[in-house]
Amino acid sequence: MAGVNVLNSFGMRMLLTSAKALANYDSKLVLLKPQPLPEKALESAGLYHALRVVHDIDRAYALLGVALLVA
């Protein structure tokens, strides 16, 4: 989400719908490094934790259950 500068209710609904659809397949949606304005909008709407917002790639991998391979 680093390239998203504005997030309105339509965008929030799309993210929430996508997260719910992924959950039906035992998958997850993790939002990585949102800009301050969209992050504040998610917090204000009460969706910050429901959508798993993180700022660290290692935390995102951990939430997704992906092992990071380092050669």
C-alpha cells in the first residue's frame, strides 16, 4: 500500500470484501506499509486490525505463514 495516497469508503469496502473472500479459502490479506492518510482512515473506520496492517516485511511474512528463504 506504499503507493496509495488516499483511501475512501469504496476502497475500504473492497479491501474488507477481499479479506473475507480470502478467509473462505484459508488465506489472508496483509496490508504492508500504508501511507499515513490511508492508515489513519483505516484506524478511524475500525478496520486497522481486521485487515492486518503491518510496516515490516518480516511481520507480513509471519502473518501469512510464509518462510523467508535467505541464501
